[in-house]
Amino acid sequence: MKSMVLTGIRQMEMIEVPDPKIVNDTDVLIKMKRVGVCGSDIHYYATGKIGSQVVQYPFAVGHEGAGTVVETGSAVSTLHPGDEIAIEPAMPCWECDQCKAGRPHTCRNLKFLGCPGQADGCLSEYIVMPESSCFPLGENMILDDGALSEPLAIGVYAVKRSISMKGAAVGILGFGPIGMSVLLPAQAQGATSIYVTDKIEGRLEKARSLGANYAGNPDEEDIVAKVSELEPNMLDVVFECCGKQEALDNAIDLLKPGGTLMMIGIPEFDHWSFSADKGRRKEITYTNIRRQNHALEPTLEMMKNKVIDARQMVTHRFHFNQTKEAFDLVDQYADGVMKAMIEF
């Protein structure tokens, strides 16, 4: 089969690799149909690493996937050939202390699609996943929904981990796919005021079209002063979605005393810097978000019931053999891209 692999910094090549086989009786053989390009994929593409996770070339990335079941192991009971599914990229061991504590997303032995040292990604014609990582798409759902459910679940999880959204004043700093994945469930859960920042005008326009009360560029205006005019008591919770130090600094200034900072973005540096004085005086709660935990099924349910419509996130489509073009587009933030979708 064909697989698209990273071969160096900003280098990618289509190669032939052996077809994957069902080995365990809980395995599912999947024909890939959609793969969304994620910001973490671009980290590996452009820098060759995320923190301590360093690419060994050649390596296939990709983890936002949907496909069709081709074959199942003898113990698989919930899926059948021909089923269209969303793919949960995490493959926990289900035996360690983290899994038993209800935290499979921080499993000690986790394997995650497209993560160096763990598992090859899903930018291949076929992959094999355990049944526990495969979720049938509901009635009236499409393959795009399956691929989008992975980033959207991160936003659903982050919103759930923060505070009650009912009547909340919310900040979202960085309005790429994860920022949008926070805004949609925040609105669905009752946030009344949403303030968005980004440095790309097209993304700010998208935030406004989705109902953000304010969307501004921190390079062009004093966003803290602007938000304080609109929301004198400042914000209950701020979601940092871009992994930038200046965004975190803004977040601390934007929060009211007792506010909560949700840190979702993946920085390219090793250490955050905090204002100890501001954080202590405001008694800010800092929470890191690691992917998602038990949020994929609720996310799919919300998508099926039209509580959340994430399809508008997709702005560009590419064929499998155009994957490098898709990665270059996202890497360069070009042509108003929000989510590039690879189609097989």
C-alpha cells in the first residue's frame, strides 16, 4: 500500500509499505477516507519534534482520521465491514494506574497515531486499530465529521474541564481549529460573551461570523484594554490555544480574580513564563489540557444531533497524493486556511 511519510524537515514522500494485517482478535482493518491536517503534524513537519518527541525518518504522521471498516478480528462485536467510522488515535493499555484511574489519555504505555516512538500515523491507505478506538458514525453523519471529531473533542474536553459556561465571559486566544473547537462547545454550553484573538484577519472574520462578541489582532490593538471596555469585570476563563508566550501574558491580564486559564496550545519552546505577582494576587487557576479524555463519544453525539456543526472548519481539500501541498499551506497559514482535509 501507499503511505505518505516525512523524510526530513519540510520534506515528504509517497512510498510503498507492507499492507497492515489483523494480529489481535480485537483488531479492525480500516481503509482510510479522510485525514485532517493538525497543528501538531505541522510541528513534526517543520521542526521534526514536539518537545521530547523527535521524528526518526521516514515517519508517517496524521491522527485526525475517518475511514471504512474492511475486516475485523474474531472478537470484534460492534463493527462490521462497510461501516464508516471515526478513529480515536489514542491506544491506551487499559492496565496501568492512569488507565485504571480513568485517565487513559495519560496512559503510561500509550500509543498514539503519528506520535514518534509510539505508532505510525494514518496517512496511509490502510491502518489497523483496536476496536476500542473505532466509533461508528451516526445517521446523517459524513466522513468529514469523523475526522473533525478528534480536534473538536479536545475543545469539548477543555470546556468541560474549565467552569460552567452558563453566563460565562470567555476568552479564546488563537483561533485556528482548536480555537474554533473551543468556541463551538462553549456556545452550546451557554457562554454568553466570547472574546477571540488571532493575528490572521480571515480567522477573526470567521470568529465574528460564528458569534464572537469581539475578535481582535493583538499586533494591531491593545486587546486587554479593548476587552476591559466591553467586559469591565474581565473574563471568567481564558483558553490559550496557540502556544505563544505573549498569548499567555494576555490571558493573565484578561482574567478576573479567581479566573481560570486553560492551556491547550503546543509551544515550540520548553518553558512557560508566568507573572508570579499577578497570578498570586488574582488567585488564578492554571490547567493544562492533554488531548481529550472520554470526550469523543459525547462529541460525536453532539455532532449527530446538530448541537455542534464543525463542518465549516474545513476550508481546503487535497487528494492523498497532494498531502505535501496541504502541509505547506497549513505551515504557511496561507490562503485563509483553517482546516485542510486529505481525501483518499
